[in-house]
Amino acid sequence: MPSLTDLLQQGDRHPKAEQSSESLLFNRQQAYLSENRFKVYKCDVQCRELEAERWTMLGELLNRCHVASWVELYPVVEIITRTFPPADLGCFFGFCADGTTVSPTNIMRFSTLICDHLWTLSTHIRFTELAETDRDKALCWHANNHYHFDTKLGATVEEVFGEINRRRDELESKVLGDFLWLRADAISFLPEDGKPEKGWADARRFFRALQRLPVGLRSQLEPFQLLIAFLPKQAAPQPNLNTTMTNP
């Protein structure tokens, strides 16, 4: 009977099983996940550092009066909306600002009556935008906002377009008149008792309507004056900026 040494020398042993395809796949998946874990860690550190810088810069913009064009102001409004609770925000907004209105003393509290023509014009413009891609959605918009239209419920898209085209020039003139001859330096959008989010909700609706206006019309009301007030009822929220982590 051959000895163990003889068997080894002769190579007469059971060959080692080859690695299965499932095992190879598992190893590739784990290598991929390990690489992604490191990327996420690296990105997280960088994002936290950038977030700290973003909060610092946003703090410099709040509670200060800005006089600028709409294309400069509107992106900041969107960023602040995504960052802070609406109950902690208020706003003062003026038209055709100059050196004498940077610190307005005559401020009018927001009222939907001030913006009646703006709401109607904005609603008409939105209908036109929707009708370009989805006529059914446009008609649904007309039904949900029928009080801004003269055409009755059930009107066709063509009938609504007829009204929009007929009223456009008049509405644009009235919007300009409403704000060029506003009997105040600025409009305030502030929380109300029991309605802490109302001020910023009204401001957001107002800003969206301004955004929809034709550029040529809106430019006649520039430069705009904007002050976004931070009105926290408690300490300002702070991001978690701790970037100390263990390298995986």
C-alpha cells in the first residue's frame, strides 16, 4: 500500500475544487460595495463642509434689504424656501426700488385684493403653458380656477384661448398700474396669529405669479426690493456639521 508521501509525489490526490461562479460574483459585488462605501464617505465629508459654508452665506442674506433684478432674486427665494421652515419666514417686497426706498417706512400688509389682476394674468399664462403639452390638463386647470376666467365650465381650449388673447393687453396694463402706483413702498408678508405659515405661503404664491409674467412686462417693475426676515420662535435650526468619522 503506497505511503502518503508517495501519493503526494505522484500527484494522486483529489484536485482542489475550483471557485464557483456564485463565489466569484459575490467577491465582485463586495469589491464594488467597498469602493462605493469609500466614495460615499468622501462625498459626505465634502458635502458637510459645503453645507457649513452654505448656511453661513444664507445667514448673510437674511434680514437684509436686497435691490436687484428678478433673475438675481428668485433663485435665492427658492433656496431659502427649501432650507427654512415657512413658519420662521416673513418677507417685505417692493417695486421700482431706488435709494429712497431701501428703508421703506410706508409698508402695506399683503391682501389678495392687491394682486387680483396678477392672479388672473398668471392663471391665464399657466393655462397656455399646460395647453402646449396636455390639453386635458389645461382644461382641468381652467375648471379648478374658473373664477379667473369669463368662459364657462366646459369651454373648449379654443374658447379659453379666445378669452386669454382678448384680455391679455388689458390685464398686463392693470398689473403694471397696480404696482407702479402702489400706495406703499413695499408689501409685507408676515405670519398671522394661529397661522404661522401664512406669510411665507402668500409670498410664495406671489413669487410664482411674478415668475410667470412675460420678461418684458416684469422688467418694467424692476429693480425689486426684497427683504426676507428670519422670525424663529426658538433658536435657529443648525445643521449637523460634525465631519469626524472613522475611515472605513
